[in-house]
Amino acid sequence: MNVIYLLIPLGIALLVLSVLGFFWAVRSGQFDDLDSPGVQILLDDDRAPPPAPPDAHDA
């Protein structure tokens, strides 16, 4: 029963930190554009691939 005196304040502190983190994310623009990151993977990449490193077994 004594553990409840620890768990209730710990739960309230976790709730407050979670709400503060959510409001920080909203104010800093984390949720402004939810569609572009999911579509960017579908866009073609026009850059040339990097050159392959020389094979160490050829020397």
C-alpha cells in the first residue's frame, strides 16, 4: 500500500511531461506537414549514384 504514495506522483509527473512534450512538438511545427514525408520516397532521384569503392581483392 505504501507504493501507491510513489506511483501516483510518478504517474502525474509522467502525464505532465507528456503533455508538455506534445505542446512543444505542436508549437515547433512537428505536425505541420504530414503528407510530404510519405510521398517523398516515391519521387525519382535524379542524382547519379556514388562511384563504387575499389575492390580490395584486385590489388
